[in-house]
Amino acid sequence: YIFVSHKIYTDHFYYLNRLGRGGFGEVHRVTHKSNNKVYAIKMVNYPDTDSDDNKQRVLREVKSLSDLRSEYVVQYYHSWIENKFLYIQMEYCPQSLRQVLADKRLAFGRQSAAEPMNAIEYYISCEIFKELLECVDYLHQRSPQIIHRDLKPENILIASPLSGSNNSRRFIKLGDFGLATVHDPYVNLQTDHKHTPCVGTPWYRAPEVATNKYNNKADVYSLSRIGAEIFDLDLFVR
């Protein structure tokens, strides 16, 4: 799925704007020069001097996305290495759940989290959470299971319904599989091949992830944190 090139990005895409930046690199919104379709391209640092372990960690996201071609996951198209960066071409989703949560309360006329939701906001919140649960269940029902390990509102994307590659009526998709891992109950819990501890975003990370013995329930803990934000429930103390 990956090949080396030196000119694909500049030869085939117009840069529009930067969507985000993180420890691994940044994400750009681009249009393809031949068909004017909009995509998201993630640029991940991939220097020649990196250790093999670091390179495998970077490539893990490509493998996860290429294996997970589903309506529950942001669509993967293409990847290549260029100028010491790994480029991952993906479906463009115009918003994340973080942006929706930032606007949702005021959009429905509530001045604070203490005010109850009206029926419409509550219904929409239920639909968002239901679709999110279905996305995570898709990962956990695979054989072998996949643990996302970095579920948070920034990595939950809002697709444009019935446009581009989104031919279903779903609008919630999972993104950023840079920390995702395969889980085998025997291999990861009974042998020396344990999971990496202390991965993911601390606020959404399950307590057991501080050790190397955990399973897909770590994602369920993250879902409880996200659900509390969706429904404005004060369940956790920062």
C-alpha cells in the first residue's frame, strides 16, 4: 500500500488549509488536481534516522486503515513516502465531535450545562452516541479484536451525509488509528507479548492502561468519558 515518491503531493494536490497538528505531524485539506475532489492528507514524520520500532509504529495507522474499509471508519485511499514524511490520503470529514460539542449547547439555546436539554437536542445526542457505539463495536467484533486506544472527541469525525464516499446514512466515523492495536486475549495477556502501557490521551485513558495488561474494555472506559461530554453529565472530576 506504500511506495516511495518525491513529487506526488505537489504534482497531484492543491493545498487548501491545515486541519490540525499533533505530535506525529499534521493534517491538510487538499483538492485533487484531476477531479477537484476534497481529501484529507495526514503528513507523519518519517525520517531515515528513525529506529525500526518507530517506523513500524508510524506504519501501523496505514495498515489499520487499509484493513478497515467500512462505513464505521474514515475511508483510506492511498499512502506514500515523500521527503521524510509518510503521507496518508483519506476521506475528508468537515468536522470532529469536539467541534460539535463546542457549539451544541448554544445552538439549542442553553446557556450552561446545568440547563436540561430539550427533546430535539437529547434525540440528536442519543443518535451521536448510538453511532459512536456502533463504530467501536465494529472494531471489537473483528477477529482478532482491534483496540483503538485513543478514543476522544477530536478523533471522532463527522462525515458529510450522502456525499463523496459516504454512501450510507451514517455520519459518525472513527479516525486517527496511530495507536490502534490488535488484541489477542491469549497472546497479549498470557505471554510476554503485552500491550504498550500508558498510551492515549490521559483524560480518556482507562486506569488499567497504566499497566500492560488490558483489553478492549479500555475503549469502553473512553466511551464513558465521551458520553458524559455528549450528555453534559458531571460524572468525572478533572
